[in-house]
Amino acid sequence: MNIQLEASGIKKVFNRRVIFRNISFSLRERNTLLITGRNGSGKSTLIKIISSVLSPTAGSIRIVSNDMPARPQAYAQLTGLVSPYLQMYDEFSAREMLSLALAIRGMRASGTIIVDLLRRVSLEDRCDDPVRTYSSGMKQRVKYAFALIHRPPVLLLDEPMANLDAEGVAIVQDIMEEQRREGILIVATNDLRDIRTYDLQIDLNAIH
Amino acid sequence: MVLKLFLGIWICAVIVLGLSLPMVAQPQHWYELPIVPGLEDKARIVFFHVPTAWLSVIAFVSSMIYGIRYLRGRQPEDDIKSASAAGLGFLFCVLATATGAIWAKVSWGTYWNWDPRQTSIFVLLLIYGAYFALRSSIEVEEKRAALAAVYSIIAAVTMPFFMFIMPRILASLHPEPILNVQGKIQMNTTMLLVFLSSLAGFTGLYYWMWNLHVRAQGVELHRIQS
Amino acid sequence: MPSIEPAHPSWLLSVVSIFRKDWQSELRTRYAISALAMFVITTISVILFSLGSEGAPPAALSGMLWVVIFFAAMSGLSRTFVAEEERGTAMTLQLMASPSAVLLGKLLFNLVLVMALNSVTVVLYGALISGFVIRTYSIFLVTIALGSVGLAAASTIIAAIIARANTKGTLYPVLSFPILLPLLLTVINATRLASEGALFEEAYGEFQVLISYIAVVIATSYMLFDYVWKD
């Protein structure tokens, strides 16, 4: 599959304060983008803009999938997001949450896709308990399953290793490797141990 | 500058004429106004009450139009224009409700009758109040502007229903002889002239105040941006 | 081989799933239903006590029924949007569904809630308030049905608006009342006709107003929802 993601002239103003401006980059499959910057520099804001949850004040994001430009309404289906700001519906179990995620996206799943993903993030034994009973590490892993269930070509990770133990970190590194092989990976973090290789870096500390 | 002075003189002239031109049963001279049966001298209020009521509606429509422009272009200037119009509209609406209540008391004995016109102006007042309550409860400017615009559109869209509902439900006590909904104005020429001048004068006043407010807010906006 | 149907997500499935999520969530936590039930019972009790043995004219009783319904709606219908904001799941929903699906799914949820609420309220009110008598049931039933749809429609878009504001609780009735007033006046009048024993045809005017109101509010909500929901 081929996938291209282009950002041109992204600017965000919030309550008359310029968070960042003139952010442009171009990514294709097997590219990795690293976004760094101190706390409050706008890493999470930029991630939200790329995943189309937030609109930029100026500039635009373009996604081209299999040589066809995607409609902006379809961007959410092409991206997967893991973020500390993302919350799950915690009265549901992990299995129900994934089933919900597919159904609300308007997709029908067949076969064992949900169980396979739960196994991959190592949640299969607690998958029927409500998410509210999970530890913070388990909740983080549910978020990964949620981000991957619709197999997005673009994966956005904001603070990828938050709350994870060694086993969790290994799972995520595996996920990152696979995403790097097949699609676009975008990571926002301050901890450079989270990610070893990347093609492009945007440092939001420098953009002011 | 000249326009401002001209406007000031115009309004003064309207007020003086509106209050002082004599009312006689059979107007003979150009400066005489007809007596409206049942209202007599109190009919003069039409020169002041009706323009404020019309302006409160015009201001609301204006606010909504600038709101729509904001939603399309996201220019802060459009939101400033929208909010300023609404602020003035609110002021005029309060005046219209108050002058209407006074007129009602003087003509029919009670301040409030729940007749269609009084109820409509009251609902407009509620809408203005709700609009400002909404604005003051949102801190993020872009969101405040967008949500206020959306609300004003929803309100504008549901308001016409009143015109259809009111006649079915409530009996009207509002006087029809001078001004009726078909627009046939049974004033004599002089009265009509004074009335239209008053309307023009008040509209000019509104526009002048709105313009002033928008420019002041614009200066504030650019000062902060730079 | 496990697979997902690619590229053509079903909007209808999205709408239904959002409705089901809200419903299942409600059944598990029971916030809105219990609050609403208590509200209706308390309000009708207050009315009963204040009327005492004197009662009130039938027109007033028609009005009071809808006062109860209006305030019950105000205490329960904002939850569908406000809860998403308070829990931080608004972004989650934005990632999954298109704005129109969110609006329609939540509108359906509020509609079911209002229908359930109104059925209970009407039954309780009719049973407990002795002066309230319906002579033309056909008018009354159509009024309740149309009134519920209109109430749900207007309440949902206003709920979406106030969910993004700060003082959500008190703001909701303040914003909703002017918008709902045409609806309230019409259904109160129709209820009065029903209690006076008017012919079904006499209420046609009211029904026309209600149907156009519903159409206008839903169309406007649909067109404006993007501006409310998306940041």
C-alpha cells in the first residue's frame, strides 16, 4: 500500500498566542517522524492537528492513499492515535471497546480480528473486565488496541511509553517496528529512548 | 465629523417635532397631525417606540449575518461586528420592551398583556440574554465566536414560528389603526414624514454607535495581536 | 482469514452504534434515568400539594403538564453530550465517527429518553391530577408524539452547544427556553384542545406547526453541527 502525508504551513493560535507556525513536512510509507519539544511546546496540539481532531489556524494536512487523495472526512479512518489525552469508555470491557470502535467507525469485523489484537497487546485474560478496573499500564495497552483495530496506515503516538512496564514497552516497540515497515509512524515524545531511528525530526522548542 | 453632527441635529429635530406638533381632529395645515381615536397625544410614542423595536430586530439579523460570515471565514473582525450588533440590539430591545410597557399602561391600564407583539419583543429579549450568557461562559475566543453564531442562527430560524402561532393562541390588544401588518399606514403625510424621519434617525444612531464600538474593539484586537 | 471491510464505512452502522453505546452506557451507570424519574415524581408531587383540593382550570393544567416535561427534559437531555466532555471521551468519539453520525446517534438516544420520560409523566400526571381530563385521545397522542420529537431535536443541538461552555447546568434551560417556546406554546394549545374535546381536524394547524418546527430544527442542527462539534 502506499500512503503520503503532507503538512504545509501549519500554524496554530490559541487565545491569541501563537503555539507554532510554518510547520511543513512530507512523509510516505516507511517514514518515521519524531516530534520533540519541552512540555507545553505544542507536541500534543500538533499531533491532534495531524489526526484531524483539531483544525489548524492556517495551513493544511493532505493525505493521499493508494494514489488517491483522501477526503478530509476520511482522515480519521486513516490515522490511529495513542495519547495521554485519549480516554476509553471505561464502563465497557476491552473486548467491547474494540467492538464498539469498529462499529462506530462503520466497519464490520469478521473472524478473530479483535481477539488477535487483544492477544497482541497482552490483554486477552482480562479482556472481559471493565476498563475502569485496569491498571494504568493495561489502560495504555487498550489505547494501542483502539488505535490499531482499524489498521490505519498512519499511526500517531503521543508519549508512547507512558505508564508501561518492561513487557508493555516491548509490545509497543514491536508495534512501532511493524508500523515503520508498512506505513507512516509519527511519535511525539521528550524521552529519546522511546525511539531509535527516525527519518525526520521537528523540534518545537526551535519553532518560536 | 460632519455626519455625526448632522445625525445629532436630525435626531433633535425629530424629537422636538414628534413631541410638539399639534394634534387636531381635522388637520388643515401642513404641520398638524391627526388625532388617533382612543390614543390622542399618546400616539406620539409611535415615533420612538416603534423604531427601537424595529432596530432590535434589525440588529439581531445583522448579528446573525456577521455570525454566518465568521463561521465561513473565521475572521475575528466578523465576530466583533456580530457581538457589537447584538449588544446594541439588546439595548434597543430593553428600550422597546420598556416603552411598550409604558404605552400599554397608559393606553390599556396594565403594563403587560401577553399580546403577540409584547410577547415577541419579550422573547427577543430572552434570546439576547441567552446569547450573552452563552458568550460569557466560554473562554476560548474561537469557540465563543462559533457557538454564539450557531446559537443566533438557531434562534433566528425558530423565531418566525411565533408569527404563525401567536394569532392562533392569544388575542391581540395591539392597536392596528395606525400601523398594521399589511403595511398600510393610515397616518397623514406629516405624521408619516416625522415617523420615517425618526426611523431613519434612530437607524443612523444605531449604525454610528455600532461602527464606533467595532472600531474600538478592532483597535484593541490589533494592539494585542502585535 | 480475519478481515475488515475496507474503504466504505457504513454511516448507518455508525449512527446505530453511537445510539447503542449511549444506551448501554446509560443502562450500566443509570445516571440519567434515575435522576429523571425522581425529578418527575417530585415535581408532580409538588404540584399536587400546591393545588390541594382546589384544583385549577383545565387550560392551566394542560400548561403545567408541559412545564413538568420541559424541566424534566432540561435535567436529563444534556447528559449525552456533557458526559462526553466531562469524561474526556469527546476526542475519542471524534476519532471514530463523522459529525453527522454523532448528531443523529445522540438525537436518537435523546428521542428514546424523551419518549420514555413523557410516557411516564403523562401517565402519572393523568392519574394523580384529578382535574386533568383528556376527551380527544387522538389529538393528545399525536401531540405527545410530535412534541417529544421536537423537544428531543431542539434539546440535542443546544446540549451540544453548552457542552463546550463552562456553566453547563444553568445555561441549558436559559438557552433552550427561547428555542423551545414555539413548540411549548403549540403543544400546550393542542393539549388544551384535547382536554376540551375538540375534533381531530381542529388541531391540524398545531400539527402543521409542530411538523415544520421539527423539520427546521433538525435541518438547521445538521447544517450547523460541524461548527459546534469540531474544534
